[in-house]
Amino acid sequence: MKKDKNYPFDISQYGVIKYEDTIAGASDFEEKLRSFIEKIEVDQPADSPAIDFLGTQTRNDYQQRIEDMETNYRSKLDKIVQLLQDLQKERVITEEPKEKKPKLVKRKCLWVDDYPSNNEAIIDLYRQQGVEFDLALNTAQALDCLAKGEYDLVISDIGRGSEADAGVRMIREINRHLGSPPPILIFSSIQAVERFGKSAKKEGASLVTASARDLVLKMTEMLDL
């Protein structure tokens, strides 16, 4: 509900619907919104202004928002695919012929982020090329994954919850627990990179960036795709 907006009647009695600004969150919101409207329809007559307001404006607005988010997601994925195709062409043209190296049978990455949906486009792209991903929401989960399996790369954000430098601390913990940790790439917001980038580099991060392009370039290089 928006502040200072006149609603046709008091709908606060019907409860609160939480909304997460992701494709999955929007879809979940739409389902809850339908139930919300159905409940109002039981209590209000068919010609009620609430039905006109909620049934046509709010429901349609969020349906359109979901469609827009899906379109935007696919657009980002298409751009990343095009970027990789362009990079591959550049490598064919500029690289000198060299003896082919046997590629890894299986490439596997660990991505640490408390909002994994933010990285879906990049993850989906590499999965299409046979790269496997495990997802961790925090440092404890990341350490557990690293203790159980081997990874070619670790990608992480920096800030998580109330811990603004969680990613930097995680690198320190990984180095402490593992003798030879895999390369760690930091992909986070511009503000976090500006504030903690030097510390992350000092702890051993192979890349610290807020640019999806730079991340894709480095991942492609290090995974030898």
C-alpha cells in the first residue's frame, strides 16, 4: 500500500503480502495477490470499488511487472551470450596457434551470495556450457562445500546482512582452512568494491569487480572455455 493514497476502502484488515523484487518473488507475490483478491471478493459485492481497484489496476500492474522482469532477464542473458561469442571470435583471430591443452572433464564453481537470484543470468549461461554450480548463502555454507568437494572457482559478493565485509572475511577463512584454495573472484556492488576492494585483493582475490563484463571475461579465461 502506498502512503498518502486514497483507497476505496480499508484493505489492511486482510493482512500484508511481502514482495521480493526478483522473478521468483514477483511470481510468488502474484499468487498471493490472487488469493488476497479472492478473499476480498467474498466479502465485497461484485460491483464494489475494491474489485475495480484491485482487480484491474493492481493485479494487471504486477502481471505486467512480472513479464517486464522476465524480458529484462532474457535480455541480460542474450547480451552475455553475445559477449562470449565475440570473445571467442577475438581469440580465434588474435591468438597464435598453440598446442591444445586437455580440458577439464568437469568444471565446477561455488557461488557465495545471500541473494543468489541476482546471478541467475550468468549462472544459466555457464551451465549451458557444462559448468556446474553449487550455491552458498554465507561463509559457513561455503566452507562446508569446500570441505566436501573441489572447485575450479569461487565467486562471492562482499556484503551480506549486517556484515559489510563478509566476502573479505570469507577469503581469510578459506585461506586458513585450505592449503591451496581455488581462485576467488569478488563480484559485488560499486560501493562495496570501492570500500573493500583493496582488502579483498590483499587477502588473495584474483579479481574484484562490480562489472558483469569483467567477471564473465575472467571466468571464461580461468575456466578455459
